Amino acid sequence: MTVSLGTIEALRRIDTPTVCNALELIDPALRRHGFNRRPLVCPFPDLPPLVGFARTAEITCSAPTGLKDQRGMRLAYYAYIESGPRPSVAVIADRDKAEPGIGAFWGEVQTNVHKALGCAGVITDGSVRDIPQMAQGFFVLAGSIMPSHVHADIVEFDVPVTLAGLEVKPGDLIHADRHGMVVIPDAAAAKVPAAAELLTRREKVILDACRRGGFSTEDIRKAFEEMDDIH
């Protein structure tokens, strides 16, 4: 793990849109990359941002996988979650071709099991259920909310996955909140808090101008000039 706990704590104090803005300031090539490209549902929008290292898996729900020892697969997956760097976030791709999202792998039981194993939240393009019974404080981003788990079998884990248009590799540093998720490159992580603070100071100039009486386009021009001088 190359990202310090101090950096992780600092990242938790920043919302995900600001992290995206900070990353494009650090590296303009990141302006169009590294975040989900399709919307996800956030059942608990008031939870603080999730920051953690990705533990990845693929599931299918509409029919059994045919794997004889699905319990063994499940236990091996849990061991994988337990052994990873913390804080961790489960990133689960639904690979059900017949009816994507028909079954909910995530609900009361899985959120409590994962939280007890040191996992802080889940991001999935599959479905979730048992919203009121989920582990308290467990962060969730999902493709949908559905009532049944159907089969909800694990197909594979510890592999690169793609969900909501974003590829996530095991160990990627994830930042997420009600808006969505973004992968933070390790090399950029320690620079994000300072970049976010710079952006906040620049935005404050125009926001303060908006809140004063008699605001006009001339005030916008002056604010832009003042923002350019903040480094």
C-alpha cells in the first residue's frame, strides 16, 4: 500500500466531484477518465465519502453458475476480503447476460458480513435489497434496488472488473459518494487534498461575488481575473 492513512483521512473530507476536479488539475488527461459513466443508486446519500482499496468480484444471479462447490467459492471470496488492505471497498460486477440486476447479492447479511471483515462499503452495477436492515454506516452504490436474491452466485474474484463504464483493478484506490465513484491513481492521491483546497479558494471568489447585491457580468469578469491570481 503506497497511500498513507493520513492521505486517506484527508480524502474522506472531500466530496467526489471535488476529487474529480482536483485530479484533472493534477493531470489534465484525467478529465475524461477514471469515473463511472452511467448513474448508480445511492441508498444512503448522507453518509460521508467512501475511500478504500478495491476488492473485486463478478457475480451472476438469474441462473446457477453450475459450480459444484459454490459455498467453497463464497468462503474463498470472504477470505480474500478479509486479507486485503484496509480500508477496503467491494467492487462487484454483475455479469448476468440474461437479466442483469435481477438478483440482489447485497442486503442485510452481506453488508454485515463485509463490514465485520473490514470492508467499508460496496459499489456494484447489480442490485441491492434490505435497505433498512443493512449494516449501519456501510456505504452503498448500486445499479438498482430489487426484492429477491434469486441465485446471487460468485463467478470469480480478484480480477479486473468493469461496471458502469469504468474498469476497476484489484487494489485501486476508490473514492465515492452520492454522486458516483472515481479511481484515484496512487501517484496523485497525496496531491488531491491540496489541489482541492486550491480549487475551493478559487471558487469562493465567484461564489462570494454572486452573494453580494447588484451582481453582474462585470463582477464575473473581475472574479475570473482574481481567480487566475490564486495559486
